[in-house]
Amino acid sequence: MKKHYDHEYIAALVDQCRDGGNSDAFAELYGLTYNHVYNYACHYLNDPYAAQDALQETYIQVLKNINQLQVSTLFIAWLNQICFHVCYRMKTQHSGDAIGNGEELLDSIIASDMTILPEHQVVKEDIYQSLRKAMERLPDLWYQVVVLRFYNDMKIEEIAAALEISRSSVKRYLQAAKETMKAYLTDSWAEGCDLSEID
């Protein structure tokens, strides 16, 4: 179930943190949001101990960079981005590659239209590189949903719980992301990239 935040109240706390480094305001921000951050990290990392480390690192980053947040009412979205990138880095450090090659995602994108694949044969590594470039162009929330679904093997219900959004929103973001990536890949491959033959 999606948590409903009082964004105006949170924005006022953010402003207090920025203006005078109000420790009480930051403590209240933490109290209002830490459950959400920990829940997200647990889902992403699948490890409650690592999630505790991610929680700590996330709020360290928030404290260090809160003056860079230009619109205080966007604090929750900004916090989510920080937590995502912290978890992403932690998983990369642990496994060496946080998102793998994307074979399942590619299959999902081309399942309904094999014609988007390049006519010339290409190295698989270059196909996955194009896929990653397509992902990098997605809005942040769409990107997170794609990573959680196709690289963390999370179910729709788990993603909805981690992001505190509805199942229908998760499905909508996934579909929109796949359509956006499909369009990018179609254009990219149609231009005839300088790729060698597949082995």
C-alpha cells in the first residue's frame, strides 16, 4: 500500500535543515521516512544487514547534499533516488555487476516484434550495451522498476511494496519503459551501428 506523506510538512522540515542545519528537523525527517528507505533496501538487497548499511549511507548522503535539493516538496522522490543509487553501488561492489547483461529484459522487449532486431548480425555484448544505453534514457522511477523486475527478479507485488506504489503503476511503468527502450533500440539499430559479427 502506498504511504501518503504530507509533502508540505516534509518540505518545511527540509527548509529548516537547509537554513540552519536544524538537527531536530533532520531527526524528524528521518523518523518519518526511515521505514520506507529500509523497506526499499531490504527488497533491493535481499539482506536485512546490508539494508541497515544502505539505510545509514542513504541518510549520510541526504545530510551532506540536502542543500542541493532545489525543490523541497520533492524530498521523497530525491530520497528514493539516493537510496536506489546506494543500493545499486552496494550490489555492484558485492557482485561486480549490479544488473547483468539483460537477456530477460531484451527478450521481453522483442517478444512481440522480432523485426526490431538489427538486420546485420552483431556481437551480443554490443546488443546489451545498446540496451543499457536505452535504459539510461528512462525516467528515474521507470529505470528503478526495470532494474528491480528484470535484474533483481522481483515480482510485481514486491516492487509495488518496495516503492510504495500500486501494482497497476508498476505494470504501467514497465510497459512504458519497454516501449521507450524499444523505440530507442529500433532507431539505434536502424542507423547501422559499426558492429562485428556474432559468434
